[in-house]
Amino acid sequence: MIDFLIIGGGIAGVSAAARLSALGSVTVLEREDALAYHASGRSAALYEAHYGKPATIALNKAGLDFHRAADVLSPRGLLLVGSAGEADLFAADVAAMQMKLITMDEALALIPVLDPTHVDRAAYDPDAWDIDTDKLIQTFAKMARSNGAQIVTKAEVTGITRSGSGWAVSTKAGDYTARHLVNAAGAWADVIAEMAGVAPLGFQPLRRSMARIPAPDGHDLRDWPMVFGAGEGWYAKPDAGALIVSPAEEDPTEPHDAYADDMVLAEGLARYEANVTTPVTRLLASWAGLRTFAPDRNLVLGPDPAHPGFIWCAGQGGYGMQSSPGASQLLADLVGGNVPNIAADLVAALRPDRFR
């Protein structure tokens, strides 16, 4: 019998496997052909310590040393821009992310295609970093496997029943029994809970679309920062010589293999175009991912109070990559009975018993 059977092979499940494999035997079940197919494979891949709610920020900071040791970070920087009509949104973002106000000349030196007839304020954080998401996932997978963990793909779960000593799980790759069931199923977290006879928590998948466009005016984008519009009404980020632009929408949807909404994408590109001097003339590609949140938008980590053998590792939202080292360590601490390295009130904001 397996000690920890983890459902979901995205960043949540693979990082949980790395940590829990130090406490017992682990098997990860991933429904797709490879790890990190859904939200984890469609991440904007930025580490910004002050992005998220206070409990998420604590997890981000707790994992920074791991990110550095794994050598998955590279300099990027984050630029926030706004106009006179966005003054309140801009000020709120500056305060929340602890950014430094800069002049428009400084902003134009960072991104020369900004339109100063529209953009009249800017703030910057140099301590924002690109995350090599594939390397991060493979680092966690290597940690898990070095402790004897098994990772099984093409293993969609078809049934879950309680047994006297734990859980019996049927999948398209075979049947498994485990003492503990770890729900790291992302957008499908409530679906898995209901299959297991555990009360769902009200997770909501939200679609976010992306477009890849050619480098504006043929610029070399390697040193450009990521840029957010005030209130996160849009964002853009250099990626492999091109520019990713997102409308940053949060449209509620059901769990599925997400795809971009053309109208939403067009509206988002128009918001981006309003801030720059170079129009978008063509798309290189488009896609979408699902960012899944609990009702209070905090992660959910730890054993279910009514079913202690059922462990939640869900609700990563848009913070899964940057929070994963801290979140997975907290999960292992809660399961293993160790004292977490973040404040007790923030741990309480992440535990599933806050909903019961």
C-alpha cells in the first residue's frame, strides 16, 4: 500500500511528491501524457515576491532560496504603467507590490514603444524574475524519484472508494491503494473531492487567454521587463524573441482543456495597444489556461478536518510556480507534524479547516 497517492501532475502535485517522498512512499497520477500539461504548462512564469494575498506572499518568500538553489530564476524586472484615469488602480498596485515610482523617461528606456501621450505614470521592481518552469518541474520530479516516488502518466482517475486502511483508486492505468490521498488536481480539485466522498470547497476555474505577437518594431526584447497595466487590465512579457500579451481576464468556466476566446483576446490586445505606439498586426499563436481559486483566493494546503487521510494541495490560482517550494514544504510540515516556517496566522489562512 502506498503512503501518499497524489492525483495531479502539475506543479502542485510534483512539488508535493518531492516533499512527501521524504515521509513515505509516493505515487503521482497524471491523467495526461506528460506532466504539467494544463495550467502549469501555460504559466506566465514570473517570480514576483509581493504578488498575491499575504499568505501567498509568505509562501513566495519562503521558497526563494529553493528557487535560487535550483537555478531556475533569471532577471526580468516588472514595470507597472498607468494613465490619469487609472490613478487609483495604479496607486493600489504600487502599494500592494511595493514598487518604486519612476519617471516616464526611465520607463521609456525600459520599454521604448510605450506611448507617453497615454501612459503618464510608471513604477518598477527590479527584483522580479523569470522562472524556468520546465526546469523547476523536473527538479521536483528528480527529488521525488530519488526518494523512490513513482510518476504515472495516462492515469485518469475513474473511481475512488474508502477502504478500511485508506483509499482505493481506479484509473485508466490500473488500480492503487493508499493510506493518504493528496488532491492536487487543479481545476478538477472539487471533482476529485466529490469522487472521494469529501465535501467540495467551491473551487472556481477562471480562464486566462494569451497571444504571442512579433517583437514590436523588431526590437530586441531580451532586456525588456514584464509590464502590467494598472489593475492588471492586461500584461505583456518577452518570450523567446516574441512578446506574450494577455487580457488578464478571469472568466469563470468549468474544468476543461482551455482555449483562448477570440473576442476577449481582441479586447485585451486593444488595451495593450492603447499603451504603446506599435499596433498589433498579426498573432504568432494563442492559447489559454485555467487559474483555479478557492472562494477566498488563498491556497488550500493540508488534511481535510473531516477526513484526515484526504490532503488538499489546491487553489494555486496564478501563483503556483512561484509559491510551489514554500507551499509544498508547508504541506509536508502539516502532514508530518512539524512546525511551519511561516507565521501561524498565515498558516491558518491556508489550511482547509478554515472552510469547515
